Amino acid sequence: MRREMIWLGALLSAVVIGFGLLRSRPPAQAATPPLAQQEVAVTEGLPDLVITEVYWDAPYIRVNYRNDGGWDTPQEKDFLVKIRSGEREFEGNSHYRFPVPKHHREVSTGGYTIGLVGLQEGMQAEVTATIDWEGRVRESDETNNQLTRRIRLSGPTRVTRPPSAKQR
């Protein structure tokens, strides 16, 4: 009888402990959204800097850019625009950084002298512009920050410049 009492006591203790553990479990959490939905939430509202044009505006090369993403009010971030032709490049002037423009507002850089990338007036060359090459601005799309154009560096007239671009 004593053996049965010990066994019954052990069984009762196990039931009580098990019941206590069941009751102390945290409530079930909501299911985690799919990864694609999580990424949208992270990038929603971020700026998306894009180069819209690279052109000759004698005696300079100019670059138009805009913010195709969010943030109508620019944050504290600023950036540089790098230009390259062949093996020569100019990374921009760290004392002359550009602010993130308002949503869908197209603006123009100051002029880059053609000698910075080893070009001379009268030449025709491929020029590549890269916006925010340092990665200072967190963007919704980091894959569209570059544009290459073939431009003729001659004459006093602009080759291509959209009328909506405002020079800085």
C-alpha cells in the first residue's frame, strides 16, 4: 500500500507540474508576414535617386537627377555625383554635396569641366554618371543609380536638357 501511495503521489505531482507548464506558455503570436511584405514595409517612403540625363552644356557636362521615391521633405542626408569617361573619373567635390530633392522634382548638378575626366571640346565620348556612389542615402532601389550617355562636346548649345530640370 505504501508503494501505491508513493506512485500515486508521483503521478499527481507530474500532473500538477504539467498543468502548470501548460498554463504558463506564452500566448501564440501572429504569423510573420511573408518576406516580400516585410521588404516593402522597410523600403516604403524611402527616396529613390535616379540620373535622368547626362548632357553637354558648353563648357560643362551637367547631370540631371530626381527622387522617384518618397520623402517630400529631404532628410539630413546628402550625396555626390561621380562622372566617368573611359578610365578617368571624378568622384565629385565633398564640399559641394547635393541634397535629396523633393519627390519627383528634377534638378541639375553644377557643371563638371570636361578636363576632370580627360576630355576635350570637339570630342565625342561616353560619359557615365553615378548618383550617391558612396551609399550615404538609404534608398528604395539601389540598382538604378547610374546612367551612360554618348555626348558630343562641341558648340555652345546644350545637346539634351529637359525643360523641367532646374539648375542648382
